[in-house]
Amino acid sequence: MTDFSVSAREFDFLWEHLELGRMPYPIDVPSNGTTMSERDRMRTEALDALADRGLLRGRLPELLRVLAAPTVSVDTVGFADGPIRGLAASDGSQGVLATVEDDIVSFTAIRHTSLPRSIVDVLPVGEPGTGSAISVPHQAVQRAIDGDDDDPFGDDDERSILVRNGVSEHDARELLELANRRVRGGQFGVTTASRATSMRASRRTRSKTMITWFDTGAGRYLMVHDGTWVSIAPAGADRIANRIDELLRAA
């Protein structure tokens, strides 16, 4: 593996220097400098520092170009002991994993087939939860979250709303217990892009299926929302990576 780390400020100016366009979510960093003259000074300092480390040419710019124009990417955001921000991308022949932690942006060359496992490894280590798997209608969950707006004069609690909308008593209790015991978590998103041609620009499409993870005191869970159902199951790194891989294959 090849590893590089730069400051957020250096990343800002290196990306601009390579003329890569808009920074990809979620590794985009703030623009530096409140005036043009201040930004010019910062740019010179950052590029000089990068040049001294041999980072204006070679492997790092190659990896950044993959991030700028991938055929497929998997992003993650979340919170554990601090914010989690990561992006794994591939152009079909090579891959890169980028992470942001504090003021440091790091890049690692990865196999173009290893996006799911690489992005899952960004998470803190966690063991599968001890509970059981459940699946509930998304509409029922949304109504419980909204407090059942269809009945503005009702006084039902969340469990009653879930049950009234087709969720079993057991699953309603399990769902609410998990929701109340969450201590950290995040989500993954998958984006694919068609290849550009002389007649058509590349078009990016983001999957509508959202993959979420969360930890409780009793372990880690995977939650998948496909627009109709919300499925929750105990999950370790392998299971989460496999679910992301399934989503990539279906894209």
C-alpha cells in the first residue's frame, strides 16, 4: 500500500493546482484565505511545502485524479470518538481510500475491487450485537418518528404507533430499545458514474438504498433502508462489507 498525508490546507491548494474541479463529498475541506492576496500567499506556502516533499507529481496526484473522476465510490460519514469522514473510489483499474481526521487528509492506494472492505475499515472496531434481526415497514417507522401526523389529536406513544402500522409487539420493542441504546454510528452511500464519451458527459448516480451502522452497549448493528423496508441485524465488519458489495453489484 502507498500512504500519503497532507494538511487540510495543503489538500485545498493541491486539488486546485491539479485543476480537478469540485472536491468530492465527504472529504471536501474549507477554502482558505479571506482575501485573494491572503489566498495567494497561502497557496505559495502550501505548494512549496508539497514540492519539498515530492508530492506535486507522481503517485499522489494519480490517486487524486481517481477521486475526482471515479466510476464507482463509497462514502461514509459518522461519529464515534470524533467525526468519521471517508471515501473509497475506483476508476476501474485502481482504487484509493481517503480519510479526514482533525486537520489531516490521508490517502491510501487500494485494489479497485476492495472498496467495501476498505471503507468499512475506517470505522472503529466493533463486535456484532447480541440482539435478533428485524424488518419493519419504513412507513411505520416514519410515522413513529413524526408522532403520527395523521392523528394530530392522538396521544399514542411510539410503540403504539408502530404496532398500529403493522409492526409486531416484539419487533416494536426491539426497535425502540435499539434506538434508545445507540452510542455512536454513521452511514454509507454508493455512487456510480457512466463513462464519458465524445457525445455525452459522465453522469453520476447515487443509490437510493442507504446503509447505516450503529453501536449499542451490546454491540454493532447494520440498518438498511431500501425505501420500503428498514432491516436491522447484528453485524461485524464482514457483514457490513458484504452488504455494501451487494449494493455495488446491483448498481
